[in-house]
Amino acid sequence: MFKPATLFLGFRYSRARHGNKFTRFINRFALAGILIGVAALIIVSSVMNGFEQQLKQRILGVVPQLVVTAADGSSVENWSELAASVPKLTDQVAVFPQVGSAGVVQSSGQLRPVYIQGLFPHTADAAVQWQPLRDYQVYGDVEKLRSGEYRVILGQALAQELGVWPGDTIRVVAAAGGVYTPLGLMPAQRQFTVAAIVGMQSEADSQLLVMHGADAARLLRLPANHVSAVRYYFNDPFSALKVEAQLQAAVGEAYKTQSWRAQYGELFDAVSMEKRMVSLMLGLIIAVAAFNIVSALMMVIQDKRADIAILQTMGLRRSHLHMMFMVQGLFNGLVGSLVGLIIGLLVGNYLNEIIQGLGIDLSFTGQLGLPVLMQPLQITIIVLAAMLLTLLATLYPAWRASRVLPAEALRYE
């Protein structure tokens, strides 16, 4: 009988319209703080998730995720035999050859550093490596990359810096493949025609240069059936980090492995750190709201000392008093978290429409709107964490309520 009474009294105090106005104000202020904190955490976390996913798609979908090269820096012979000797890795989607080298690209009056990627569009796993280029094609046609025609695909930022368009001619100079002449070392170089421009709106745009693997092999003067590296592709690019050691053990000391983290690890670490810091700052809003719950409950206890004493004289145990005020505090946490959840989901799903309605220009992002990715597990953790923080905030006030002495509280009543 006492448990339903405890819940009833706790909810009654939570919804009471009479009593100290300042206490009610603090109580509602605490509820609003939890509501705003939960909603803000859901919205901001979803936007940060969206940006991180775009980085993974736009950078790690194009650059090598995990590559195997010869340990002595030479080319790799019979890449298919090497790939076949390695058991299929966890989350592996495809494996294909790559011919590549550091180099520079020159247009009329402009010179930019690049990493030359030579890909083979007719290998078994060609669709995996070419689909990102098709998805982000802006000008020209990526399908025009054919062996012997010496065409290249450029990142949009690189093309803008060079001032070139599809059909224009550029000179590609590779760091590898040079030959010695009586006049000294003559670098490997050749004129190429721009076939297409792809825009990923990411750091990779400024260094992306893709050509047909056969053209790259001729540019670098590789022997027949030789490539620069064997490239592995995964469903989740982060899987490459988990299996890198396994791949190194499989290929042996004659080869070395390198994941995308060597080039872009700092960028993703910065994004991850930013997510944690933003979540921490917004979490402080919920923490402040929890302290307001402590203040509100302490004032309620002070205001209801006589009521508490009377309930004790009627036989209500201290443990039930403790539970009663915990219910009152948890009510605020439950309502604030659920309303914040609803607001967060609604605003998150219609965020770009709301931004457009407010007339805010998002052209600086290079896209039509902000990327939003809601993760159910993350949202559940946010709501449960808010309720747990609220529960912890009720412990001390509830304990103080259970310590009220009836005789002392009713002495002057």
C-alpha cells in the first residue's frame, strides 16, 4: 500500500500549483534546462555525426584505405598472386591494384603538388573504386578514362587552382620513374588531357589526380605485370585500422602495409575531439539543471516540513519519504528528457527546412544543407544519461527529507 502512496504523493508534489512561487520557478527552470540540454545534445551530435560520415565517404571513399607496398620501395610483381595468398579480411569488400607516385601537375603558370593514382577500371572490383568518382562528378565524364588516351580526373579544388576545365591539357611530372641522361636525371613526365572534375568538398579535392593504371605504369616506366601497390577497400574505412596488423602478418616482411590514418588520421582525430568537447559543453547544461533540481527539492522540503512530519506520524516510513522525493525529482528528469527527445528528433529531422525558413545561407558548406545522421543508440544514451544525472541529483535532498524529525517540525505549528 505504501509504494502506490509514495508514487502518488511524489507526483502530486511535482504537479502542485500552490506553495512557494519561487520554488515552483526553480523547479520549472530545472525542467527547462534538462529539456534544452537533451534537445541540443541530440541535434548537435546528429549534425557532427553527419559531418563525420561525409568525411568518411568523401575522403576515405576515394583515397587508399589500406595498401600493401614492397618494403624496399620497388614495385609489386604479380599482385593478384599476392592478394590471393591473403585470407579475406574482416569487412573487406574489394582488393585491386594501384599504380601511384608523388608528383606535381603543371598548367599554364601554375604548379601544384599531387599524389598520382593510377586505377584499373576493368578489374573484378572496378565498381567499388569508380563509384565514388561517379557520385562526385561535377564536370566532364569519368568514363572517358581509357588506356592509351592519357586522360586524368582532377579534384575540383585542384582544377580551380590550376585554372583548367575538361578538355584542357596539363603536364604531370612524377617523382618516380625518372631516367639518367648525360644531362642528369630526367623526371618522368607527360602531357595529359583533363577528362573530368570531381568535387567532394573535402581536403582530398586539392590533391586528387586519377589516371588509368596502364597510363600511370607507362609514365613511371614500370615493368610488365608490375604495380605500385595492392589496395584494399572496406565497408567501413575504420575497419582498415583493425586489420592492418593482421594483413602485415599475412604478407610478411617483404611487404609493408599503410592505412589511411597515416595521411588523414589527424583530421579524424580532430573531428572526434571536437565531438567530445561539444558534447561535454552541452552536457554541462544538463548538469546545471540537475543542480537546480537539488535546489528546488531542498526548498520544497523546507516548505513542506510540517507535511513531512504529519506523514511520519501517520506511519509513513523514512524509506518511503526518501522514495517520495526521489519520484518528484525523477518526474522532472523524465518529462524534461522525453520532451527534449521529441524536440530534438523533430528539429533534427527538419533542421535544413528550419534553417532555410530563417533565411540562413549555407553556401559556405559547399552543399545544399547540413548533414544530419541520427544514431538510435547515441540518442538512447543521451536520454538515459540525463535521467541518471537527475536521479543522482535527488539522492541528497531525499535523504534530508527522510531525516526530518516530526516533533521538531511540528513544535511551532
